[in-house]
Amino acid sequence: MTDLTQTSSHIHVPTPTTRMIVSICLAAMVLPLTFAGGAIATPDLGRSFGQTGPLLSWVVNAFMLVFGALPLVAGTLADRIGRRKVFRIGLVGFVLSGLLLIVAPSLLVIDILRGAQGLFAAATLAGGTAVLAQLKDETQRRRAFSLIGATFGVGLAFGPVMAGAVLEVAGWRAVFGLASGLAFLALILGIGALPESRTPAAGRFDWLGAGLFATALIAITVWAILLPTRRATDPVELALLVATVLSGAGFVWRELRCAAPMFDLGLLRDPAFLGVQILPIATCFCFVSLLVVVPLQLIGAGYSEFSAGLICLAQSIPVCVISVIFARRPVRNRRGMIRIGLVIAALGLVGLAISPLSGPLLPVLVSLGLVGVGTALPWGLMDGLAVEVVPREKAGVATGMFSTVRVASEGVVLALVSALQARLIVGVGGLSEADALSIVAGGPLQDTMQTPVAEASRILFLLLAALTVIVSLSIPKALSLLDAPRV
């Protein structure tokens, strides 16, 4: 007779800490998958509702606008009312808003629900990373945050191809259903595994500071989003810039005088902290912007949504693989590794500049691969660095700030890149503004448009390469101090 006791002793039961990390990492994967999947679904949504105008572009913009503005607010709130509570509220809201998207009757309703989804995504990301930041073991905490970066990369990597596959089988509604299903799984996995924590001495939540901060980010993001259809001197655009400056100045004034500020401005005096905030901006120029520009242009050039997603795996898979390696092994000279990576990514962008997306596929794949390998080096390190540079009791604020910079810069950079691409298509290619906006949104690319669009894209990729190199040179030397032996 088999000894059940002995047999059961060999069964590996995941510890609560393991389940906690898996739950939060899965949630972190779903968020960029939702963003990338929404971008891939945009052409199908346009066909379903007969739309090609602003309502269609807001399917992506509404999510990024709210998602980018609120992680710091959510992280600060998590420190006060409970990190686990904010994470769970975010996941539940994300699941429910995704289910409502499945039955949405119009594009306007979809845009509104995508904004709500961005709100809950911000709470999920900020609450989850703040929970992980409370891990007491430094090595375990660093690995957990490297895994966060890896799974975030998985969401971006496989978002387009998963969305493309689901689209071909069941249409755009299934794309939102997939994200809700994965988020629900993350919620279930975390039951009984996530400890509650908060900062008792944090004081009352600074609602005024939160409002001013969110207003500044929303104003600058809307300004960038509207650039493709409005001139920079347009009264609305100028008003948005004024609102950004006034809200930003008001936020600084409020935080300097508030007894319990939402954000400790003293952290900005730390060069290492500032250096970490620069990293996601760099990856936006060389990587994240391509996740929308490249697949939409491939679709416009005649590739199916699924094929476009498969091609984009060339840049995304290295990010996933190398981030997992960094999670398992310590890395020396992280500042040098980050700089080398950004230079490699810039070389990949130069390769894209001389390899039209409508031309032979092999040079495109090689260039995308270089972008992915180069981006993977900072990507696999920056999540851990975001927590390492601050005291553990300020983890919610620090991770909230990092998440805000990461996601807000994604929204702003994506909008600016789209606007720049449209202007280049008009100015360099000589096409009409209506045609340029249609092409940027993934509209069909006629044979007569191939050459002007390729020329505009060439200049765009060269500019992105230059910006990536410039940002890499601005990374403070203080980051290298983190690799020094601790006394």
C-alpha cells in the first residue's frame, strides 16, 4: 500500500510568497497586453462601427491618458489605505470594465470604458508593485521586480500576436474578453497570498496635490494627442500647455507646504532616483513607440493583424528572455549595461530607417531584433532599480512615481510620434493631411503611397535613434554607485 503521507511530502505546493509574486506579475502582464491589443483591434473596430475619425484613435488614447496620469496617485493612496486593497480594487474594476467592453454598443461607449479601464489599471499596477516592495529580503525583492519587468515585456511582446489571433477567430470583443479573463485569474491566484500593509505615519491623503498632478499629466497628454489634427498655435493647444504649466507649478507649491505631501520632492535631489526615471523615457523612444507604429504600418502595407503581431515578436521576445535572465542572476556595472543597450537599440532604429516596412522582411526582422536586444538591457534592470534607490517605507510613492513616468511617457511619446509621423508624411511625402492621419491610424496603404510613407518613416526612425542616444548619455553616474559594495 502506498504511503500517502510520504507521497504527499514530495508534492510541491507554492508558498504564499510565490503565489503573491505570480499574481502580481500576471496582472502586470495583462496591462500592456490590453494596451497593445487595443491598438491591434483598432482597424477592426473601425470597420465594425464605420469610423475612421477621432473616436477610433481614442480607443488607445483614452486608456493611455488615464493610465498614465494616475499610478503615482494610486501608489500614494495605497501607502495610506492599504496596498493589497488598492491592488484588488484595481483588478476587480479592470475585470468588470473589460466585460462591459464586450457588450459595448458604440465606439463612444468603448472610449469611455477604456478610460475607466485605464483608471483601474493604474490602481492595479501601483498597488501590486507597492506590495512587492515590502518584501524584506533584498535579493528576493530585486528578483521580483525584475520579473515584473519581464512579464510587463511579455504583455507588450505577445499582446499584438495574441490580439491578432483572437481577432481572426472571434473579433475585437474577444480581445477585451481575453484581458478580463487573465486579470480574473490573477485575482484568484492572489487570494490568501497577499499581505496587507500601509504606512501608519503617512498622514492624510493630499487630494489637492493629487488633483493638480493628475491635471498636469492629463493636460500635456491631451495636448500631444491632439497635435496630429491641430496646429501647435491652436488656442486649444495653447490652453492645454498653460494648464500643464499652472497645474505643475501648483503641485510643487502644494507639496512644499503640505504636512503630508503626496510626493516627497526631496527624492528629486537624488541623482540615482532621477536616473531611474529617465530609463522608461528612453525605452519609449526606442521600443514602446514601435509597438504601435510598426504593426499599424505593417497592416497598412497588406499584412494581416496576426502576421503583423508575429513580425513584432522579433523586437519583443528578447525583452522577455533577457529580463528573466536578469531576474535570476545579479548584473554588474548596470549603468554601463544600460548605456550599451540603448546604443544597440539606436542601431536597430537606424536599420529600420534603411529597411522599408513594405519591403523585404529579413532586414526588418534583423533591425527589430536589435531594437529588442538593446531595449532588454535597461528594461530588465529598471524595475528593480526603481525600488532600490529609496527607503522601503516610501515604496508606494517610489513605485507610483516610476510607474507614472513609465506609463505617462508612453502616452505622451506615442502621441508625439504619431503626430510627427503624420507631419512627415504630409511634409516629406506630399500626401494630404487626411491620408496621413488614415495611414498613421492603420488605414490601407495604396501603392502610390509606398514611397512617400517609406521616406517619412526613414526620417522618423532616425530621429528616434538620435533621441535614444541623447537620453542614454544623460543617465547620471549615480546609478553606478548602486553596484558598489555595501558597507
